[in-house]
Amino acid sequence: MLLKRSPDLKYSDVTPRQVYLNRRKFLFGMGLTGGVALAGKNLANLLYPSVRAYASTKLEGVVKGPFSTDEKVTPEGLVTTYNNFYEFGTEKRDPSKNSGKFQTSPWSVSVEGEVNKPRKFTMDEILKLAPLEERIYRHRCVEAWSIVVPWIGFSFSVLANLVEPTPKAKYVAFESYFDPKQMPLWKYAGIQLPYVEGLRLDEAMHPLALLCVGMYGETLPNQDGAPVRMVLPWKYGFKSIKSLVKIKFVKNQPQTTWNITNAHEYGFYSNVNPKVDHPRWSQARERRLPGYFKNTPTLMFNGYADQVASLYNGMDLVKNY
Ligand SMILES: Nc1nc2c(c(=O)[nH]1)N[C@H]1C(S)=C(S)[C@@H](COP(=O)(O)O)O[C@H]1N2
Ligand SMILES: [Mo]
């Protein structure tokens, strides 16, 4: 329905434009390649100046968590300026430019539905539920680019177990914060808001499923989903819902934003799968940012097959895309 109001800003139109813009960035960057090799990380951060300064603070007592990849971490300044957060605009630069004044304190998350102990968690309570772990995960966007991010948080199952899901709980429905006043560009998002996502209960309870409160040693910048979000490293990035306010345990498979928007292209599962192409582009390879070429092979379940493949035993992953 919203798509009709802004046909020029459909998701389908965003990608080709991004590719075009990135080509320009690349051509500019080529001249600096030698310099990058010399100055390494610092120059990379200079090229992608971070605009996270607003609210992030250092997170204390962070321990090393399980499942970290030893691949090269993407420069922080790029991860905080190349975002999908449609509530703050559809261009990659928009969320970093437009989310600076987003109020994320006080904040609470309501956990409800098929649970014995429904309750609200304040952000302070969430931060104390479990030791904060740094987990360096690959992140694969459905648009065929990828990054490697040192997220901070703990398994979602910690929070879930506290509210005691009943036997009727088969799925978990997630909802993002939505305030048209703070997110004036919502009108051009081309998606129905608030942003909603969902997981099967066993997916949500998998230890890899991260309730994320920070990155790069600090609290989450607004553009990356402050103050709390999900990170599901074996699924396309859009499953990793930002700025969570509601978590509901439910009997039936919940609706999800991109499935509502375009069911033909975005399924409920959305597991990273190099063998199932997007209707409009191949998913076999990805562009590992800040690189330009789409020359990194995409791995089944984004490289997390050993951990998660058994969740999908006996399922047709072409049908359940
Ligand atoms: N609320 C909300 N959550 C969202 C999105 C969004 O537009 N709104 N975009 C998704 C997509 S498509 C991706 S790739 C990731 C991007 O996370 P990052 O910007 O922190 O890398 O967030 C996901 N979560
Ligand atoms: Mo994405």
C-alpha cells in the first residue's frame, strides 16, 4: 500500500542506484589504494568517517564470546555510515545522517504472548541479564554485500528463558520502535511500519541468535539499531531487526516486513543460500565491503552451516526461501 505513494523509492530501485553510487566511490577510492595499504586501518576509517559520536559509550566488562570468525573486521566508520534502516531513509548514508537525535533513553522492551512471566525490561535491566560478549559475525545483506562486525550482546535465549515460553509458543514476533515524528522520512520508506520480523522458536533459541546491545566496544549507534536489536548471522540482514520494543511469543508464523512488501522475493526463512538466487540477482557471490567486486563466494547459511543446518533438516530450502 505504501509502495503506491512512493513508486520511485521501491526497494527494487534502490539497489541499482546504490551499485551506481558505489562505482563512483570505488573509482575515487582507486587512486587512494596505495595510501590505504600504507596507512591501513586509520586511513580506512578516515575514508568512511564515523558519525556515531552522538550517544555511544564504552561498554565495560565485555568478554570474548563463542563463534567469532577470524576474518578481517570491517572498518567501523564504514559499518556506521553504510546502513539499511528505512525509518531514517533508504539511501545507505541516510540513517547515519538522520538518526542523530533519535531518543533511545529511557527505553524498554515488552516481552509478552505465550509466556508464563510476561514483563517489560528496561535497557538497564537488559544490560545486566548476562555477561556481555563480543562476537565477530559475518553479516550478509540480501543485496549481496557483506561486512564483518564485532557485535556485543548475549544469546537471545537468555531473555527468552526468563519469561518462560509456554508449550504453545512456536514462533517469536519482533517489532521495532516507530515514531513518525522522530522518523519523518518514514513516508518514503516504501514499507509498512513499524518494522516487524519473526523467527521459529527453535531458531530464536539457537545460541548464535544474538540480542545485541553494542558494537566495536561501545553501545550501538542509532543508525545500527540502538539501543537493542537482533543479529542473526546465518540469515539475510533484514531479519536482524533494529531498535526493538516488542517481543511476542506466538502460536502461528508471524508476518515479516519484507514478506509483506514483496513475498515473491523475501520469504519467512531468508537463510543465506548461495544456491537460491534472488529473482533479480545471483546470491552465489557477495561484495565484501569496502571492496567493490562481487567476488567473495557466499557460503551456505553464511558460513554457519555446522551450527544451524540441523534446524532445517528435511525442509525444502528452495520452497522455504
Ligand atoms: N527496523 C529496521 N530494522 C532493520 C532494517 C530496517 O530498515 N529497519 N534493515 C535491515 C537490513 S536490510 C539490514 S542489511 C540490517 C542492516 O544493519 P546495519 O545497518 O547495522 O548493518 O538491518 C536490518 N534491520
Ligand atoms: Mo539488508
